[in-house]
Amino acid sequence: PTQGGQRVSSLSTGETIMSAMNISLIGGSGFVGRHLIRRLVDQGHQLKILSRHPQRHREILLSPNVKMVKADPSDLSSLSREFQGMDAVINLAGILNEPKHNGAGFHKVHVELPARITQAAKSAQVLRLLHVSALNASSDAPSFYLRSKADGETRIKAAAEYGAEVTLFRPSVLFGFDDQFTNRFKKLMEMIPMVFPLPGARARLQPLYVEDLVTAIASSLSKNETFGQDYNLCGPNRYFLHEIVSYIAAQSGLERTILPFSSRAERFQARMMEWVPGKPFTRDNLASLGVNSICKTPFPEEFGISPTPLEQVAPVWLSPHADQYDEYRSLARR
């Protein structure tokens, strides 16, 4: 493979990777992708973002050294063509909800796509693959989401059979300025006055700051010790979901009483919310909350990161009086 126009040795030799790489991102226009693009550009990498609808993400093209191309991820030949000359491929594609409720939507994105990425990477002889999965991904997990994530990991790891070096990341629930976690609860509470019914209130979570995740992803590109490794990644603190939602309400200036539901009531609410535009909560989401999203070990030392507490950064975007964009941009550069 080449990097910056220069040929480099196989990753399996254990030699240090050159700093500038040609990297292709799948799912680069999503939440994690937007943050990762900025980090990789700052490191001097050349990026190719694959998208079905590049015209919808023109803001990404404002970043230097970024090329967005129209490509169909469901077409193996399209992926193989776009992976030619790439030093690394990073798969960030994922969905939290599916159109129906039978697992088919999750299988398409979390299983079929990673399988095609592996095939295309083999065809293009890409020797470095990074893949973002989910904490608690397992073949016997209670939700379609988590089971499909586990199946997708197996498909990506198959790239090792042709000599690729694979690194896999399993983050807990993610938070950040533009997340679909803290902001979604804030918007829901703005719509529901006084008492806020909360399914899964006793679920335990260890939220991870998105900037800490992208730091781990970006740094792993040049860390040989991460080759072939799987990483469970969490923030520094554990909470019950109702504690997080109460915190979001307080920081947003919303006086709300958080009302936990019984098991039967929360299943009924999840079914009803599947019909709300945007599907803010589903039965599969509730099933995923049945497994505590916490890490048994501290953040891996090889990344040199002290994970960021929710309380350190969330007031920047939750406070009704914060100048959100300028403060967040300054904070993200720290």
C-alpha cells in the first residue's frame, strides 16, 4: 500500500506507520464521523468519505484534505473501487432504530455492510481496518441491535484471514454537543411538562465523551499494540438512567419530576413511541437497556486518555444561557 505517495511495509512487520495516511470512512457524515473527520484532518491525513447523498453533507467539504464521493455501500464493486489506494478503512456506520421490528434493518447495516467492507478491503488490499461496534454486543444479547453488532464484528474480524490488521471499538452510550442522547432527552422533556415518564430508569450507564472515542480511534492508526485488539470504552462515572435524565433537566432549566415505569408500562410506552416521528424510543431500545452499559476495566492505558466526565462538558450545550457553538468549539480544541 501507499501513504502520501510513498510505499510502506506491511503492517504485520510491526514497523511504525507513517503519520500521513489515505483513509476512507464509511458513515463519516454521522455523529462520530463529524468529530473524527476534524481530528484526522488535524493530524494531516487525506480523507475520502463515502456517501449515497454527498450533496446533503456539503459542510463536510469545508474541511481541508477531505473528499466526499458518491458511492453505494450496498454495491461491492463500488466499495472495492473506492478503497483502491487506501491505507485504512474506518467503519462508523450504525443505526439505533430500524424501519420495521424484525431485525432486518439492523442486519442490513450492522452485518451485511461489514461483510462487504471486508470483501472490498481484501480486493483493494487495504491492510488496516477500524470498526466501531457497541458495548455489550453479543450473540445472546436481548436486542436485535446488540446481536447484529456482534455479528458485524465477526464479519470485520474475518479480514485478518487475508493479512489485514483490525481494531475494534465498543463504546458505551456517547454524549457530545450534537449527540442523540442528552439532546434527545432535553427535547422530549421540553415537550412533556411537569412529569416525565421514563422507561428503563434503573438501567446503569457509563457514558463516553465522543471526543475521547475519536482520540482513541485516531491514535490507534499508528499504534501497533492496538492491532488485533477489541476495546470496551466507557467514561469515568456510572449512573442510573434516571440520574442522567434528572441532570439534563436541571442543566436545561427544566423543572421535571422523573417518573420510572413498571416493566409492563414501559413496554407499552416503548410500543407507543415507535409510532412517534423519529422513533425517540422503541421496544428494541428498551431491550438493549436490559444490559448495564458499563465497563469492568478502566480506559485502556495505551490511548493516554483520562476520560471526560459528563458534568465537565455537558453544561456547554445544555444550559439555556450558553453560547453553545463558540464555547463548544473552544472546549473541543482542548
